[in-house]
Amino acid sequence: MLNIAIPIAFALLTAAQLLNLYRLLKGPTLLDRILALDTMYIDAIAMFILMGVYFRSAVYFEAALIIAVMGFIGTVATSKFLMRGDILE
Amino acid sequence: MIFVIELLVSFFLVVGAFFALAGSIGTYRLPDFFSRLHGPTKSTTLGVGGMAIASAIYFSFHGEGVSFHEVLITLFLFITAPVSAHFLAKAARHQGLHKDKPRMEKNQGFSDK
Amino acid sequence: MPEYRKSLFLKNRWLPHPLMTLVLVIIWLFLVNTITFGHLLLGTLLGIAIPWFTNRFWPERPKIAKPFLLFRFFFITFVTDVIVANITVVRLFLLPDISRLRPRFIEIPLDTQDPMVITILASVISLTPGTVSSEVSEDRQTLIVHGLDVADEKTAVQTIKTRYEAPLKEIFSC
């Protein structure tokens, strides 16, 4: 069962990452790109958890947690920068 | 491994991956920024949540002892996803994206005919 | 004497936030993924040290008036609503004709000015059906929310107020 489910999940997540990549490259505004990058971070966390199940190893958990923290800080920092840049003109 | 456990793990893995894909389809298809904002904040949190549940069940029955640390990732994402969405929305409102309607209306006209 | 110093003296000096200590111990045990006496001790040490060093960032404790209602709100209302939210939003995303969506901003007048209640309300709104909170007005009177598919503004505002704001106000008694 698992050897069918894991490839399906990998395929779905890869398709999701490609759609995010499209939005990241095309996105009409800078905020669209930041949003796409944020989605890519979250999908990367899902991929890492899936890899942990696939390789039966718990070390991927730490990597996923660090990506979660870094992604959040990156998104908040970039959007805060855009906000303040606009206020200060 | 017991068949029921394996079935449960497979189910949560595929459901999680499906919700992650659906969130990305949202960011890909929707016409304006504020609608796109709905994709990652919702579907992706449940997507990663499903993955984390699958992983917790898998390692609880596979490794030594109960595994619960995947819950931390879900908890963290449930706390931070609304915050980053709020920041992005606030930045977009400051840039005046909510007044920017023409793209939306052009798309509507296009799909109506 | 500055305001925050005064509030420091009013509280228990060594255990300023007992609830936060408990949460930190539980998070530490989750993080190391084992329950042993050594880790319980280390977690307790961290749970006492971290609130003590970061004390001046949170001058006051949250007042939870009804802990039972808090559990019911988060584990029944919130969890079911998140799952319903995801299924609803996914159905909207996969519509063949997305121009049928009616995205718009709605303004929700707030009944409380407590910053923490507003924060929790905004987060809960962002995680539930088709709505993302996008701005709080300067005077904390209105919350601006973006809805993905809003049929009627009045009913949407009414739903949010009765389903989320009223229980939260009751839980934190303000």
C-alpha cells in the first residue's frame, strides 16, 4: 500500500511545486512572488516529511522544522520591508 | 506492519499531498492577489497537517515508542500561517492592490463569452 | 516607577507566567520526543528560565476565565471549521469557471479592544472558511476581512461575530 501511496504523494507535491514556480517566475507583482515563495517553503516542508517516511529516518524532521521557521521569518521580513518602503516613500 | 495502519498512513499522505496541490492550483488560477492569498493559508496548512499525522502514525508503529514531534510542525504552521498572510495582505493594501480592479474585470469578460 | 516595573512587582517574581512554563515543558518534551526524568528536569529549567528572561515583553498575563470553553472552542468548533474551510475552498478553486467567485472586502465592527482577543480572532478567521483577515484599523474598532466568495455581507459579518467573536469574548472575559 505504502509503495503506491508514496509515489502518488511525491507526484502531487511536485506538480504543486511546479505551479508555485510558475507563479514565482510570472507573478505580476512582487507580493505575488513572495506569496509563491512562501507556498514553496510550505510544500518543501511537506516533501521533507514525506522523505522521512520514505527513508524511514527521523533526521528529516529537524530540517523540516528549520525550513518552517526560516520561511516564516523570510515572508514576514520581506512583506514588512515592502510596507515600510511604501510608507517612507 | 498491520494493514489498517498502513492504509491509514497512505490515506493521510495522499490527502495531505492533494490539499497541498489544491492550494497551489489556487495560487496558479485565481485572477487577483487577494484571492490568491487564500490558497497557501488554508489548503497548505491542512496539507502539511495531513502529512504530519501520517508521519506520526507511521513512526509510532515503526520506530521505538510513540512519536509526537510532528505535531510541533503542524502547531507552528497553524500559528504562523495567519500571521504571514496578514502581513502580506497588509503590505498589499498599503501598495493599493485592492483598488486595482481592471485585471479582474477583463478576465471576467473573457470567460463570459 | 515605570509602568512595566510596577506590574513586575505585583506579580510572582520567580514564576511570572505559570501557564507559559507548562506549555514550554510540554513543547520541550515533544521536541526531544522522549519522556525521561532528565528531559523533564531540563524542560522545567528552560520553562522557568525563558519566561523569566523575556518577562518585560509580556507585562500582563492573559486572563482565561473559562478554560473548559477554550478547549471546546479549539477542539470542536475550530477543528471542524478548518476541515470544512479546506473542502469549501478547494471546491471553489477547482470550479471550471472562476469568474463566478465574488471576492470582496467586508468590515467587521469589533466589540472588544483587547489586543490578544483581536489577534486570536484574526488568526481564527484566517484559518476558516473562505476568509483572510487583512487589516485592523488604527483605533481597533474594525477588522477588515477579505472573503473569497461572499454572497451577502450582513450574514457573513453576523456569522463571524456569533461563531467566533462571542465565544472568544466569553473565554477571556472582556
